[in-house]
Amino acid sequence: MGNIELGIAIKKARETKGLTKAELAKMIGSNEVTLWQLERGVANSTMRILRAIEIELDLQIFKI
């Protein structure tokens, strides 16, 4: 999954859960700017943040 596809998936899952960027950022221990960049596909993130997003949004990012 590329950055743009990942960003779209994160945004869609966040909106489906009815969460704002600020709410999700707080839940994952990040900030709204980082989340905005991820959703736009213009930034990379740490494994810790991506794993936290997976958990909070019930979104499968990693396939092992």
C-alpha cells in the first residue's frame, strides 16, 4: 500500500468511526499535523504510530 492509498484508508476509517483528527491524534499519542500529513500521503510515520492507528481504527495496515 502506497502513502496516498494508506492516507485515504486512514481518513475513511477515522471518519467512519466519527473521530476528528485531533481526537485520533490524542488516542495514538501523536499530533493533528502529523495525522493530517499521513492522510494526505505526504509523510511517513513510525511503526508505533501506524500500529496505534491500526488498533484504534480496526484498520489492517500490515500483513505479516
